[in-house]
Amino acid sequence: CARIGLLFLGSYGWAMAVDWSLFRSGPVEVVSSANDKESRQVLATFDQLRYITAKLMGRQELTPLWPVRLLLVDSKQTPSAHLELRRGAYSARLIAGAPVSVDVLREYVQILIRDDTVALPAEVEQGFIEALAHASVDATRITFQAPEPARRTKDWARMYLFALHPDYSGRIRVFFSNLGQGADLDTGFRNSIGMSAAEVDAEVARRLEAGQFEPLKQIGRALDP
């Protein structure tokens, strides 16, 4: 954590106070007027989401083309609706003590995937992004929830059940590797989890009809001592 002043903050396009703190992990920066606990929580949310996205895809790291700069302010300010490319960084204004919006997390995962991986089939990319966007972080524990019913699509459910579920998540990197080499979904699923695409879709349809989507947990990056 470092203290920064108003002149430095002006480069972000949001100059409102003199005393700020800077928290950084990899490509993610949190510029904060909040307390250290709230600031580190925001940093952990973005850092752990980047870590688990890379891990599931079989990558050591995923690095966006531009750094991610997050301004953490009090509740008197208006939060950003989106993560926007501004002044050489993907930027957003967040409210201290409030959960990061699903829209911002969705755009963050999309940036990670599109900036640093080969193109995925649209139904896989969209489903994977939606599955990852509904995340909450508590230290090294990452919990994924089902979205509101209107967003529970077949593409989302396929990735929620077969990319995030602990029974399959350790093998799903093979699925992404196969797709990256030009394989179709059927080949990717057979080689990774031992099910055909038809079998996967049948299970997805059953679960969608029943509305059975319990929270799923993943273990994130170990914290620095």
C-alpha cells in the first residue's frame, strides 16, 4: 500500500481529494480513499477472479492489454456502470463497502479472455463469462452463485455446471485446450470430462427445468504472508 497525492490522481481523470492509498496486484490497481480492509477486499475480488479464470483455462496468468484501475470512493459518489478504457487503463469508480457490480465483473472477465486467449465459440465464451461474473471472494475462497432466472441460459448453465463444479473443474482446462486447437464442443467435452456434448446438454436441460443450481466454491490464490 502506498500513499499518493492529488497530482498523481489527476492522471486517472477523477481528482477529488488529497489523501489516497494505492493497492496493486499484477495489472490491477485500486486507488482508494477508503480504509485498508475495504480496499484490499476490492483488490482481492479482481485478483482472485483473474487467478481462477486463468486456472480453469489451463493458464498460469491472464493479462489484459491495459492495466485495470479502480477508484474506490465513499457512498456519496456515483459508481461506474461499466469498466471503460480511459487514459490508458480499463477504469471504473466503485463504492467502498459495496459489492462490485456484476456488470463490471462480467466486463472484466470478458477483457481477460478476449485480450489474452484465442477466440472461443460464442456460446462457450458467453456462458463462461456469465458463470464467473457472479462471484464473491473471502480471502482464498471464491463462491459462485446462479444469476437471476432471466440470465440462466443454456450457455450459462453448461459452463456453471461443468467448468465451476469441483467434480469437473480440475479437468475443464483440457476442454479449453481442445477448443483452442480447433476441436468442436463434443470432442472437448469427451476429452475433458468423459461426456458427449449431447449428454452435457441433456443434464443442463434437466437442471434448468428443475432450477437446481447450488452455490459452487473454488479455492483461489494463496495470500501473501
